[in-house]
Amino acid sequence: MKLPVQPVFSCDSFGREVGAPSLLDAGEMIYLNRGSLAIGHALTLMGLEPGSEVLLPAYHCPAMVEPVVWAGFSPVFYRIQADTSVDLEDVEKRIGPSSRVLLVPHYFGFPQEMGKIRAFCDRHGLLLIEDCAHAFFGESAGHPVGFHGDYAVGSAWKFFPVNEGACLVSSRHRIVGRSLQSGGLFFELKSVLNTLEYSMEHGRLGMLNDPLLRLMQCKDWLWRNLKRKAPEEMQGGGNDPASGFEGGRVSQRISRFSRWVIESSSKSRIVQRRRANYLRLQSALEKMQGGRPLFATLPEKVVPHVFPFLVDRPDAVFPRLKSAGVPVIRFGEYLWKDMERGTCPVSEEYSRRVFQFPCHQDLAGEEVEWMIGGIRDALGYGEDVS
């Protein structure tokens, strides 16, 4: 069984229900192409002097660091606690004369204590970037995620059935009305075709699936020929969330198709199904030998990005999962090469041991059960997997 790692476009995606507080409610907003580009865009709006320091968590992915380096600033890494909360005592020790920005992520959809962090930044004269890449929905200190930051960024493709898209939000600064660049005609077409192709791969388009799949088989040939003949400015690019950082696109707006899907999607369906799938995974795996859920409970207003699981023997379990075809995500697997070893033992441990499994709204019940079976088998169901 091939499970979709991220949300899948289908007729079930749509609806006008609100669901829960979200990044869309946090302040002025512009849609951009990717979350890392939104961080880069935010940094360009801050007017910082070259060589400024940006405080980043030691548990991170490259997309959080690359825009800082691209902008000409220096990353300084701080510790997190075992519950993934920011270690503000450690942050305070790392603040220097060039420190200007603190970036704080809501790991896996679990919001940080943003009221306390906002007060900390105000006290130390730091600008705050609230990284909502894992938390498009939810609230902290009585406000939607994204509200407390000077700027907040979100990755729409992690929560909506699109293959690109991000938000830059601010409740404190004017950002609407700034000039954004188009990705070009081919970028717009790729956004539609790639989203539909992913949906067809997982059989989500009903009676249209087979005829459209046959049509898509001609896509690669047609695409190569059209792209070869098209002028460079029409080709656009950058709608693959996994591709490397492209600083020239920090002002590239989202495709029209992706924006329409985001604005038309049922928010309540996203919230309810993600929580239900997470709770099913938690119920099935919380007493397993070989690992445990990273978080003991799912608080009422948390809308998870994934289900994070702390594995006892990752080097033995990971090949089993891959061999069985169980989708596994490893946020933070590769930490920034210039970060000093020992900066944060928790981050180094989680980089190796925290596996994330999808719990998004487009997983069917039988798919979740199949995934649970695969995880149980990979863990050895109590057997020695060393």
C-alpha cells in the first residue's frame, strides 16, 4: 500500500467551514511560494545591518537556516527542552551585541508559550519570527498562531492539498501592498498539473482518475518540448517544496490555483480529521515497546502536522519502515554543518530518534490502520531489533 505523505486534492477537500483559529486570522497576510522564502522575505523587511545575528533553534531543518545565511546574517543556535519548548535561559546567554532576531518554531503543531516569548523579545529588543510551518492552525496565549511574532511564516502545502504555497503574516507591521513577482506561466501550470498528478497517483479523483492518469503519461514529453521552446521568463520555477533555497524568489507569490485551493478548503475537516488520525496513532502506539509518542497527550486546541514518535533504536527501525513502505518523515535529521557539536544534546538526540508519521486529513481509516501495523512490525512488537 502506498500512502500519501501529504494532503491529497479531491472533491472532499472543499467546504467553507472555519474549523479553528489559524494563521489566516493572525494579521495582515501575503501568500508566497515556500516557507523558507517567506523567512527570507521577512528578513529583507527588517532593515538589519550586515552581520546581524539571528537566534535559531538547535533542532531545525536547513530551510530555517538557509535564508538567514543568504541574507548575510549569522545563525546562532540555542537549546530546546525535552518537551520542544524554547530554553529561554540558554537563549539569554547567547544574546550578544549583534543579536537582532529570535526565530521560534511550533514543533509538529504544538504551540510554544508565545506570551512569555513575546515578553522576552520585548525585554531584550529582539524581533520575533514565529515559525508556523508545522502549525497552520491553533492558538497560544489566547491568540491565533502567528499573532505574537513581528512576522510569522507558514507552509500551506503541509496542511492543504497543494504542492507549494506559504504565508507571511504580521499583526505588527504593514506587509500588504508590497510588490510580489509572478512565477510565470509554466509555474502556474506546474502547480495545477503536479497537484492533480499526486492526487491521481493515490486514486483520489474518482471516475476521472483513469482517463486523467493516461493523459498525464504524455505530460513529461509535452512538458520538455514546451519548456524548450518557451522564453526563460515564462518558465518560472520553485514550486517544489523539497528543492533548495533560491534567494531570488523571496518575493515570488503563490500560484493562483494553490491560493484558490487554500481559500476554498474545508478548515473544519482539516482540523477534525488530523486530530482523529493523531489520536488513533497515539492510542495504538503509546504502550509499544521500542519507543513512545514524543508528546504524552494531544491538547484540545492543537492541530498536529504529524505524529512524532521517539524511537529507541532508530538505526534498526528505520530500514524496516522503509522496506515495508511505511511513510516516515525525519525533520531535523540533518542539522546545520557549522553548528558546534554539543550545542544542544536534546536536539542531537531528536535528530536521530524522532520519526514523524503522517496524520493528515486525507488518510483513510484503512490506511492509518495499515501504517500502524507497519510501525508495530518495524518496532519488533517487543522483539530485539538490534
